[in-house]
Amino acid sequence: MAHAALAPLIGAQFDKFLYAPIREDRNGTPLSVLSALARLDVDPWQEALSLALMPKATAAARLAALIAALPDEQSSDNPAKSTAADLVTLLPKAPGFTVGSSDGVFSAVGPQQAQIRFALGALAILAMIALALSASLSSPPGIGANPSAAPVSEATTTAPREHSP
């Protein structure tokens, strides 16, 4: 799933929907929409965006199919359909609500913010290239040293000069 990058971008308007309980799990704990979609290997944030863009009837049918696909779901389709219809009403449908494509990380930010992020990314890549080049061009100590120089143990020592007053 690729929700790590997308989750912060869609905001809290989907929280009511994603954290709403669908039913109780085998052990009696509430099963949220987020948990159910994750169990089905469906990205919860992407699916919430997709459902929010659909007409209510279509979104309810899609969500009912997903709920019915959950393991341990009752054989009757009616609970899934009624639950899905109730849950779809929790999706944001404000007049100013617009959702961009969820294909990229920059989809929910404005063009200026996307340009800034792109420039910062390009700057980071250039810095990494410069570091790699400087590391490859500089030689570590000992390599390239004068091979004809005498080792320290063989070097002759000279006595210091005495200074006259």
C-alpha cells in the first residue's frame, strides 16, 4: 500500500468515514472502515478519495461489495448494503471540496508548493552528486604518497642547533 505519502495530504475531513465502525470483529472489537480496507489490501486513503468523488449510490455499491468481501461476513447482502449506505454519508461533500489525482505526492498541494518541493529535491540530488564526486576525487591518506621517501625508522636525526647569545 502507498498510503504513507498520501495520508497527510487528504486531511481530517475523511476521519469520520475512515474511523467509523462497520461491525464487530470476531473478538468483539469494532472493525473500522480503515481496518477493513487494509485487511482487503486496499489503500484506505485512496479508496476514501475515490468514493468521495463518486455519486452516493455508486459509492455505496462499491463499499458494500468491499464489506461483503471481508472474511467472516454474513452471507446476507442487506447488512453490507445498509452499512455502506450509512457510511457513505460520512464522506465529505462540501461545496468547495476538490480532490486532485491521488497518483502522486504533489497532487494535494498547489502548483507553487509543488515547484518548491521539486526545487528542494533537485538541490538535494545535486548535493549528493557533489559529495560523491568529491569523495571519489580525494585520495585517502597513504595513497599517492612519495614511495621513495625513507621510513621514519630509517631517517637520520640531526641535533638541534645551538644559538649563541
